[in-house]
Amino acid sequence: MNDDFTVVLVTGEGGDAQGWGNMEVTNHVKAAIERNGVRCRIVLAENREELVNGLQKGACSIVWSSLYFFSGRGDIVGIPADAEWISDILDEMKIPYIGPSGKTMKNLIEKFDTHEVMARALVSVPKHTLCPPADPATIDYFPAFVKPNGESRSVGISDRSVVQNTKELIDQVRFIQTELQQAALVEEYLPGREYTVLVIGNGKTREILPGRVTVEASHYGKYPILRSDLRGVGLTHISIPTEHREEAVALAARACDALHCEDHVRIDMREGADGKLRIMEVNGIPGLKPVKSWSPQIYALYHPSDDPYTALIGAIISAARV
Ligand SMILES: Nc1ncnc2c1ncn2[C@@H]1O[C@H](COP(=O)(O)OP(=O)(O)OP(=O)(O)O)[C@@H](O)[C@H]1O
Ligand SMILES: [Mg+2]
């Protein structure tokens, strides 16, 4: 190993909404990288110029970005039509980066595109329709689930996301379009257990670690779904699943292969009415808050040690380095 190997962490205003976190989380990631004996520096950037300058200012062997693109928004992902993608800039500069390729990142951030790639590869996803272009009045599968096509942290998700008829569906699609200024993704409602699967590494050393996600029943309203008010407040619990374990691993592997995921992704899935798992989404830059985020929590369950966070960050860096 080359001792001058330097990881450059990139973050900015959208870091928490889009990727693994804001400046506070970035400092934790940096410290963990350094505890692995690897050099690290941070570039805070809000536009192309700041990123290019920051990268050129010092050593840079590989970039690890918390941003998909520059947005100036910390509250929602809200993909602008003229988004400037970090991966495009890094590809132009011929700088390698941790995580999936730019093409895969773009497929992952829009859930309809992710579903389409997986459906073509016969990976199990819910029935799904994007509005627009589709007219919500033509959708005929109920109960259905309506969510924003490109958000995270359950933004836009409440009990009203589960719709039982055309009127409720049209109202919720309109809500997503006006409140979040984006297309609504309508899916078949998946009523069963929820899982999130951590995938780290590539090829033969890839590790696929499923977690069961639960919330104490009294916190649910009408439906057992992870509403936005249940996220990020310490109410979700992750455990090693007793059911669906092999199915979740096999499904995650096929999804990663279909989408060409790399280094670190997290795949959310739920059980459909038929008892089989379907993928809800693949997170291309999963959260890395030391205690709260699901990747560190799952890793700690499968690799208990004094400092599983440092081990997780080390595993991701090692996977990306080879
Ligand atoms: N088709 C569905 N049927 C039932 N519940 C669903 C469905 N899609 C999403 N949900 C619920 O909404 C939550 C958020 O959905 P999803 O994981 O697609 O979006 P997200 O906000 O991007 O999440 P993340 O923060 O993990 O990126 C899920 O964890 C799940 O509880
Ligand atoms: Mg999710």
C-alpha cells in the first residue's frame, strides 16, 4: 500500500438530504479514515469551481462524495433540471471515486429509473407508475403507495401515502407535485415486514448483510410504514432478521448486479401481499452517522467489536482502493 494514498471527502449544503451527511458527519468519517491509517482531507463545495479548486489544492487519490450534485438545499433532495453532478466533474477530471459510477448514481437517485433497470433484469420490484407522464386516473391497482420519485429520509411520506381509491390517489399525486415539485411514483402497497440490506465491497469479497427494520407498534398510525416523523429520531430499530434472510441476500445480490452497484449501497425492501420481498429503493450514498444511520448499525450487528464504525469505514475504503 502506498502511504501517500489520500481520500478526499466532498460535502456541501445537500450532504445530509442527498448522501451520507453534513459537515459534522464528514468530520466523523474523516476521523474514522485516519484511524484506519489512511490520509484524508475535506473539500466543502457548493459549485464546480469550489470543487475543482479544492481538489487541485492538495493530494487526492480518490474522492468520496456525500453529494450527488450541487443543490444549495439542505432540506430535500429536489433534483434541479440543470443539476451539476459531482460524478460528471470527477469523470472529466479522471479522478476515481468511492461508490457506484455516475451512470448508476443517476439511476439510483430516481426511484422509477431504479425500478425500470431492475424490472428489465427480472429483479423483484413493486408494480410502479410515474405521474407524469402517466395519468393517475388510469392506475387500477389498490391499495397503492404514492411517494416522491427522488427523495430520501421518507420526505413526503405519511399515512396519506397509502391510497385506497382513484380520488385519494389523484389527491396524493397532486400533493407530491405541488409541495415537492417533482413527479410522484405510484407503487403497489407492500403490507409486510420491512428490511434494509447493507452491501459492502465488490466481487468475491462483497458482503451482503440484511437488517430487519421495526418501530414499536404504538408509534404507527393507520399503516405500519416509516413516515417522515419516525425517521432520524431514534425510533427505528435494526436487528438481524430471522425470516427472509436468504431471500433478502439473493435479491440484494441480483439488484447490485443489475444496477452495477459498487463499494457501499443500502437496499430497502418489503414483503408484498404474497409474502415475497420486493425492492423499494437502492441508496447509492447511504447515511454514515456513527450511531443513527442504518449501515453502521447493521455492520455492528454482524461485526461486533470495540469500534465497528471504524471497521465499516475501513472496509469501504479497502473495497474502493483495489
Ligand atoms: N410500496 C410501498 N409499500 C409500503 N410502504 C412503502 C412503499 N414504499 C415505501 N414505503 C414506506 O416508506 C418508507 C420510505 O420509502 P423509501 O425507502 O422508498 O424512501 P426514502 O425516503 O428514500 O428512504 P431512505 O431514507 O431510506 O432513502 C419505507 O421505508 C417504507 O416504510
Ligand atoms: Mg428508504
